Amino acid sequence: MLVLVAPGQGAQTPGFLTPWLELPGAADRLAAWSDAIGLDLAHYGTQADADAIRDTAVAQPLLVAAGLLSASALGSADELAPGAVAGHSVGEITAAALAGVLDDTAALQLVRKRGLAMADAAAITQTGMSALLGGEPDAVLPHLEKLGLTPANVNGAGQIVAAGTMEQLAALAEDKPEGTRRVVPLQVAGAFHTEHMGPAVAVLDEAAKQLSPADPKVRYVSNKDGAAVDSGAEVIARLVGQVANPVRWDLCMETFKELGVTALVELCPGGTLTGLAKRALPGVKTLALKTPDDLDAARALIAEHSQTA
């Protein structure tokens, strides 16, 4: 059984879209999405530097656009025929489009509003996120609570991401939980998936009222609790609330396991989620789409493991 997954913020790197825009029709699609959301996605995906694409209002639509471009390059929805789709954080919007809950343009318009609202919320207080590598949840979670930090991403495979104020994160760097090998500051602009994002939830709730979601055509696995959601309205409600609540990617991977996953393909810019899967889902074949050079291998894996195989 094949799972298609989409990465979240922090996966982007300068120029990562350049080779993708050489594919037939890709530049035109990106230009149309850019017009629809008032953001030059081609510029940010090919020419902008690391600081420019770290901006939440830019990074989020850029990542969704990259995921949708790479998915379309793989083949049509019928050709892909995954058993499930999921995304990490903002990647959930990519997954919602892949599942048919939103069309591509509606997904880009929603993520543009999400990015702007989260950037505004992040500007209120100086906050950030750091990944803790190697610790056990039983040791890490109480330690974070003691420091006033939130476990914003519980990613499984020995990785938990803490979020909070810069002072709280500095205290964490000086005082690691028992068993934690490293604390790595992340290149993001705020404490996402915490109470600090409360103002963004209200903005997205209003934006959601303008949408007309369809029920998923493909099993959609949610970050909230790893559950498969079969209502389009519920998918959107979860996308709104998830902005200020922890990402439970560990539970998503548990669901993949229960569904009988045999292969996982991570859309562009792939790498992070395949790395987690290699540690948490032993025996599952994984492939990360980084450039179009990866497409043939991904198509072969999909042909072997999709629902129609």
C-alpha cells in the first residue's frame, strides 16, 4: 500500500524549484497560481535567498506549490492511486488538494492566508522552535513542560520539536532532557502549533467559511490524532485548528503501519519525512522527490505499490 506525503515548513532551500520549472506546463501552472495569490512563486522558488524564503508568508505557499507540481509530474490521481495521503503541518494543505478536498487554486489561496496570518501572529512575540533528537517522550515531555515549552511536533523516530519564546528555547539549549543527544534550532519564524498562533486561527476560521470542500476521494490522515478523516468539512476544520495545536506525525505513521503501508513517497522538497519513516517504519520502501531526476524511480515504486498495482 502506497502513502503519499508532503513536507512542512523548513524543507525549502534556495533555488529548489528551478529544475521543476523545466517540465512541460510547470511554469505556466506556477504563473497562474502566482496570479491567484499575489505572490511571485517562480521568483521565490528559483532566485530568492534563504532569508527571503524563510518568511512564513512565502515559505508556506511555496511548499504547497512545490508539492502539487511534483505530484502532477508523477501522474494523474488515477495513475497514482495511493492508499492514503498526509502532510506535515502546512503539507496538510497539499494533502487536502491531493485528496480532492480542495482544488489546487483554492489550496494555494488558503495557504497564502495561512502564511500571512501565522507571520502576523509570530510577529507579536519573538518565538521559535528547536528539534530535540534522541530523547524518549517520557523524559522529554515533562522537561519541556517544566521550561514552559510546547511539544509542537511529536514526530516519532526519536524526534520532538519544542516551541516557545527565545528565552525558553535558550534555557532548553542549556538544560537538555535526559537522553537527548542534540537540540537543533530550526529555521522557522515562530512558535507554530502553539498558543502563540491563536490569532491566526481566527483569521483562518473566517477564510474557511468561503470554501466549498468536497469529501476526500483518497484516505486523508490527519496531524491532529493520526485519524483518517472522510468528511471534507472536517478536514478543513482540522486544518484551521491545527495551526495552534501540536502535529502528531508519530500517530500518522502509526496509522500508516495499521493500514499496511509498503511504500512511502515524499513530494518535493522531500527528505525530512522519508528520514523519519526509515527509522519508524522499518521494511517500508521510501523515496524522496528532490528533483525531476527522482521521478522515474518514484513512478516505478508507485506502479509496484499503488492501489491499482
